[in-house]
Amino acid sequence: MRVLVDTSVWIEYFRRGKDSEKLDFLIDENLLVTNDLILAELVPFLKIQNQRKVIELLFDIDKLLLSIDWSQIIGDQYKCLKNGLNGVGIPDLIIAQNAKQNDCQIFSLDNHFSLMKEVLALRIHG
């Protein structure tokens, strides 16, 4: 079971906040994966904080190739809107698509993923 860890979890982890023990387990068991979108959201802030070692460690995590199927993103956004899920951003839809393409669970503190679970048949880690 591989788990795509969303930016929201990493931010809380760096603050030693919510769900630190869950992420520690995934790290220890080498079950987590990332992608370039998540890294693009995290790394600039870490660079500002001069967190070189943390950045190196993040780049050592297995990375899923992003293969964006824009017609599926459009279809997924339509499904979300049709089911009353307004405000789901394109980055979240890309992360959802990437996890599904690679048969991964998603670990996120972002409520959008829980709301999209049924509509898009996502597997949520929790």
C-alpha cells in the first residue's frame, strides 16, 4: 500500500501538529510517495527557511510521474460540481488523478479529498 502524502499533511508535520505519528509510521515503513506538484508547493517555503536537509530528504522519497489527463480532470471537476462539491481546485484534482493512476491512497488534511472520496472513487488513508 503506497500513500501519496498531500502538502497539508507535510505542513502540519513540520509544525509537529496533527497526525505526526501517522506520517512517522509511513516514513519508517517506506510507504509514502510524492509527486512534483506536492514538491512545488513545499520546497519554495522550505528554501526560504533554509531547510536544505529537509528538502534533500523530500527529494529522496519515491516520486510518482505526473501524467495529467486533462479530459479526465475536466470530467472529474464536472462530477464534483454536479455533486455539490464547489471549490475543489485543479491541483487537488491532479493529486487525486495521480493517486488513482498509481493505485495509491491519499493522505490529506484537506477536506476536499474526503468529500471527493465517493464521487471520484478515491482511497483515503486515515
